[in-house]
Amino acid sequence: MVASGSDLLDDRDEAVFEDGAATAETDGLAPAATKRVFIKTFGCQMNVYDSERMSEALAAQGYVPTEEVAEADLAILNTCHIREKAAEKVYSDLGRLRDLKQGRSKDGKETLIAVTGCVAQAEGREIVRRAPAVDLVVGPQSYHRLPELLARVRGGAGALVETEFPDEDKFRALPQRKPQAAASAFLTVQEGCDKFCTFCVVPYTRGMEFSRPVTALTEEARRLVDRGVREITLLGQNVNGYHGEGPDGAATSLAGLIRALAAIDGLKRIRYTTSHPRDMTDDLIAAHRDEEKLMPFLHLPFQAGADRVLAAMNRKHTADEYKALIARIREARPDIALSTDIIVGFPGETDEDFAQSIALVEEIAFAHAFSFKYSPRPGTPASTMDGQVPEEVKRERLERLQQVIERGFARFNKALVGETVPVLFEKAGRHEGQLVGRTPYWQLVHADAPASLIGEVADVVIETAKANSLSGVLAADTVARQARAVPR
Ligand code: 5AD
Ligand code: SF4
């Protein structure tokens, strides 16, 4: 998959406004006089998780999710600030929401507009200044206060902006999850980052690293599994920096957390994202060798191939150190599929530097990679560095890089044709009788299979590799077909 977004920054924000997805079911518990909430999620999987948790907090207040923005009594834009375009899209959506609010108001209907997420944190009151129709601006650390803040807005408090980093733990203050019984779910285990890469806004918008305690996470995971979840992806901006309090009071590493989660019966697969090379500890590498439920897939951004650029980015590793790390990971788990993030056109990046990024992509043979044009983010050190690279140069480098990435992706997918792989089926496919699932390596697979296999892992013989997915037949069907072909 080649996208200008990453696991933590997918292309959801490219969706047209009308397609904005409402999130999480409310369990059918909404009271009679229901209000409707529309949530559009931009950016990363962490935002997807946060949107679900907000939806649950609002369900307790009688809000049911809607996918029709026109019927929303409350419209929330859960935003991403990592790229400039994303923030601008928020403002253009806010223009449309303002018109909708005015239209509904003529029909005597109230519409509240809230902006949450990283743009809310970064821009704060500026949002209300540029878009006065907005009623509420809430930063990522204060979602548990949404119902109370909405009540205050309703009570005539005027537009409210809440972007503090409060002392209380929002995860504890949010209501318990009532997720829908999907086969695969996200679980935020860590938030924030103190790495301060010079291009990145995360340390400013999400704050310092914070890890949730092991017990809270195993309990949340157990509840998810009880409701049918079979795969959990652990989320964190710097997830392998996880150091949550263990049951014994001592700090526990991500490997320790993975081991604790792997002990949950019924949980079949564990993944995690996004990691920093500096935090790929020996015990985490060993977990990739020893822990059967930990899937052979690792998203490990390297950002740039030239040491000069890496140093200016404050990545605290060189290209050789990254390569040596990959060699150790592959030694522990030879079939591991690797994925990465790369930025092109960082200030001062020369053609020669860029060629080293391409060379690294070729040498490591990534299964996936996400590539970005450098986007200066206000307040970050790189935004004022000398040597800002012209837009056309960035565009041209991105195109060249994406061609190399695409070739690698096709190669990786093709290598699986003819192989039998265990697929976790997640949902019905577009065609009658078809299911969609994922290989251990995160590739999408389509296969004809009975709906009873949703939430189950079944062997699939891969027959074809398409641009973004694989298709195959159930190994059991192949056996049956061969048996039928044998003359009796
Ligand atoms: N410009 C371009 N890409 C960025 N990323 C983070 N900040 C920027 C920026 N200012 C990319 C990095 C990161 C991914 C989530 O987004 O590659 O790993
Ligand atoms: Fe941003 Fe760097 Fe932290 Fe990743 S490690 S969230 S790129 S500061």
C-alpha cells in the first residue's frame, strides 16, 4: 500500500465531507428523545480510537451516531495537525458546517459544532476566531469533559476552548467501552512523545509521553475479547516507548504488556504501532521471536536515509544503526514484514541525500511504506531552518520514491501467490459469499467463505495479488475440490 499517510496517518482525511464516518455503536441503549452526533475523523488511528471513546461518552448523554451530517445535532471534527493540508481541510469543512447550522436554525433546529484533536490543541481560540460558528474546541487530553462542556455551551456559556493538559487521567474518566463486536480493534496504550523530532508537532499537541497501567489495559482488552474482538492493535505515538505501571508497581515495557495480553484466551493476534528505532529494545525483538500471537509486521519509520538529514531531524540514529537494527529483528523473526515512514524535502535535503533514502528503501525491501512531502509546522524547529526545499522538488522526489515503494509492495504481495496463509476474517466482502480478512503481514485478503468464519483464523491459498489486496480460496475448499477431482 502506498499512501501519503501512515498507519498513524491514514488517508481517511481524503474522504469527501459527506462520507465522514460516524463511529461506535451505542448498544441500542439511547433514550427516546435522541440527539444525533456526527463525527468526522481525520488522521491517525489514535484519532479513530478517540472518536470511538467520545461517541461512547456521548451515548451516555443520549447521543446516537449518525452518518448524515445534515441531521446532526452535534457535529464533531476530530482533527489532525501533522500536515498543513489537513488543518486547511478542517477550516473548509467548518465553512460547510456553518452553512448547515444556519439552514437547520431556520427550521428551528439547534446544531452544535465541536473541534477536537490536534488542530484543536494547536490552534485553540484561533479556531473560534476564524470560524465563529464553532461552539467548542477540545484538546485530546480533555475528551472525558465533553458532556460537561456541551452542557455549559447549551447553558449559554458561549464558545468554549479547553486545551489544558489536566492532571486527571482521561482514560479512567471516560465511560467503559461498549465497542461493537468487530474482529479487530484498536487500544491506545500510550500517548504523547518526548522525542522532539524537529519536524513534528506531536510533542506539542499530544504532550509528554504517558503510558496507561497494565491492569487497565488487560481489563479493557478482556472486555473487547468478550465482545468478539480477536485482534488488538496497540496504539501510541511512540508505542515502543511504553513504560506503564505493572501489577507489581514497577514500570513494564511494551514486551511485558504484550506478554500480559497474549495470556488472554480468545485473543488471537496482537499488533502495535508506531515505533521509534531507538526504543526497539532487546526484549521487544525477542517477543517477535517468542510470542506467537505477536504478528510478524513492524512499522518502523526511518524518515531519511542520509545521516546529515537524520541529525538535523534529531532522530538520534544513523542509517547504519537502522540497518543493523533491522538485521537483528530479521534474525529474530525472518519472515517479518517491514513498513516505514519517509519524509522527502526536509530543509537542506540535497539530491544526494534523497538518493540515500531511495537506496535504503531498496536495500531493506519494505513491504509497505508511507511517504510525505515535508510540511513546515509552525512552532517546530525545522520550520525556520535554512534550505527549505521548493515545492516542485518535493513533488518530484515524492513521485520517484513512491514508484520504488510501489514496486516493493507489488513484489511483497506477489511473493505470497501460491502460499497458504492464516487469514483472520474481519467482515463480509463486497461480493455475495465473500469475506475480507488479513494475513499476519497485514495484507488484505478476499476469499469466498461462510459468514461463520468472521472472527476466525482460517488457512487461505493465495491465488492472485492485485494492487492493494490478495485473493485466494479457503485451504479447506481446495482440499475438497482436489478430493472431488480424484477418480473413485
Ligand atoms: N511533514 C511531513 N511529514 C511529517 N510527518 C510528521 N511530521 C511531518 C511533517 N512536518 C510524518 C512522519 C511521521 C508520520 C506520522 O508523519 O513521517 O512518521
Ligand atoms: Fe513525532 Fe518524532 Fe515523536 Fe514520532 S518520534 S511522534 S515523529 S517527535
